[in-house]
Amino acid sequence: MIPKTIVEHDKSGLEMVLDAMDELLEEKFIEGIKSKHHNAYEIEQTTEMVQIYQHRVNIEAKALTRFSERFIRSYATDNNKCFNTAETLFKKIRSTIASLRKIFYKTTPVDYTQLPNGVESPSVFDKSPLGNGEYTPDMFGMDSFPDEVKRLYHAFDTLFSTSSVMLALCHEMIVKEEETRNDIVQLRQIYKESCEELLGAVKAASAFMVSTQELPQNELEELREKAGSDEDERFLKRGYHSCDKQVLTQYLIIKTIKQARNEGLTDIEAYYWRKNHAKALKVRKVVEHFDDVANVKGQADSLSSIVLVEFLKWCGVPESQETQLYAKYFVPKYSVKGKYKPLGWNTISGKRKELKGMGDTDEKLANDFQQRLSAINFD
């Protein structure tokens, strides 16, 4: 009979391994060593092997801890479209599981019992004395063994401790995920925060700027349409951790563009002023009549750098997005009818830095620009 080493990639698999490692007793360890009749050389080699495992597990532990810090609070996580939380976690602890399998197998006594047809072999985690297998306490304990054995026990103990923490964290994430999915209040907040984070990223603007009239197919968009009025149960709950960030970002872009188009906004305007469509229409009007802005003319038939800095602050977009707003929205739109020459971004950036150095706040600059708009009729 050969014990099986399969660990199911779900919560039950985690629980099985955790249970097997629940308490590493000296008596169990001694039984595991004796069952394979190790000599001193073999024990030293095993110690070296366990230390190599420990290094791999340490790397995985750091990566898993970092992953866990954002996992529950992210509506979508980076993974493939066939998202499965347990599968994802098991991939992240692949070396940990492989190492534990080898150790438990290496300490499992040889068993030549022939199993009846249809009877499945027991798991190595149940068969090994280190786990739930049978063991007989040694009369003299660890003190009767050489230092090589004690060092190996210490290596086992360290590896088991690190692995237990990781497996427990994986188990906790799976349980917490299900609890979160059924807590609609918390789920709404997570969804809202994730949407703001993804649409707030600078790279999200590029998707709006290259979008065509034909919007792409999106699995979350399809899920939303099927959900109808039952948004909480059929969309928020089913969509949680069901796709990656790229799919969620695309869905948010589609949703934002659809809403904006219904109100007469362009796709780029939909991105920059998705929370304030009225502001988007005002910005468009100002750009179309930018030559009517007070003191807009700068040097040598160019636009004023001060006015442009004030305009960007008045637009109300994050400073990290002002470069794209100027280059991708203002310049192309103004150049259609404007009679002055747009400035290069380095000139504008330099003036912005200069004004900030003089103590001008974003609010002051925005208000100063507002005062320049008396000649523009917004009715």
C-alpha cells in the first residue's frame, strides 16, 4: 500500500494539513525517524533538505502576507478569468505543500498491506507518525539521540511553525471571503473603494482616449444586465472575486461611457468628470471659447502659462492627470478654433511649480481662473 499525497485544493485540504501539523510532538518525530532506520549521514542530509524547504517557504510566506493585506478589501484581484480563490492560494503556497508532502512521506513507515478493491489509500498526512499515524513513545526521549537528530527536530519544528501560519492564513482568507460576500453593507463599500481606485489610476484614462463608438463585450456587464433590479444579490455578490482587475476596469469604463453619452458627453469627458457631468459641459464651453478668457494671450502670440495653470486647477482633475488632460483634451480641442499657440508642457509645469513656490494653492488658482470667465456665457 502506497499512501496518497494528494491535497485537495479547497478548504478541506487546508484543514487536513493543518490538523496533521497541529502539534509536532517529540515522540511523533522520534517514531518517524526510527520508522525509516536513518543513519547519521541520512539525518544530516535530511536536515539540509528541510533547510532548503524552509528558504522556499519563507519566500512564499512573505508573498502570501503581502497578498492577504489587500485581498479581502479588493472587489477584483489579479488572476485569470476562471478565478478560484482556493486555487489561487494553493499556487502561492506550492512549495510549502510540496515540502510538507515530502517530509510526511519520508517519515511514513513502509506498509505492504494489500487494500481491497475499491478501498482508497490513506493520506500520507494520516499515515505518518508526524501527523495522525500510530506511534509509540520512546522510553528515553530525545535526550538519548545524538545532536544530528536534535538539529533535524529543530528544523522540522521551524518549518512546521512557518507552514502552519501560512496555511491558517489561507484558511482564514477563504472563510473571510465567504463572510464578506454575504455582508452586503461591507461588500458595497469594498465595491465602491475598488471602483474609485481603478478609475483613479492614470492608465485608466488611456482606455477612454482610444475607445471607439462600439463598446466591447464584458462579463461583468453581462452579469449586471442579467441581474436587473436585483443588484445586491445577483451582481455584487456574484461579481465579488469572480474576475480580475482588468475586467472590472473595462466594466467601469463601459458603464461610465454609457451614462455620459446619454448626457451628451464625449468619452474623454466621461472619464475626467465622471462625478460631475455639469462641470464637463462647462469645461467644454470654456475650451471652445478660450480666446475670450481674460488676459489669455501670453508672449509671442502664445497662450499665457499662468492662465493655463489656473485653467487646469479649475478643471478639478488630480494633478497627476493634468498632463494628459492638457495634451489629449485641451490642445486638440482648442487648436480647432483658437488663434494663439499652445505652450509645451514643460513651460506649464515650470510655471505651476513657480506659482506653488509663491504660496498659491490649487483653490486660489482655480478661483482666479473663475474670475476670468465673465465674457463667457454658460446659459
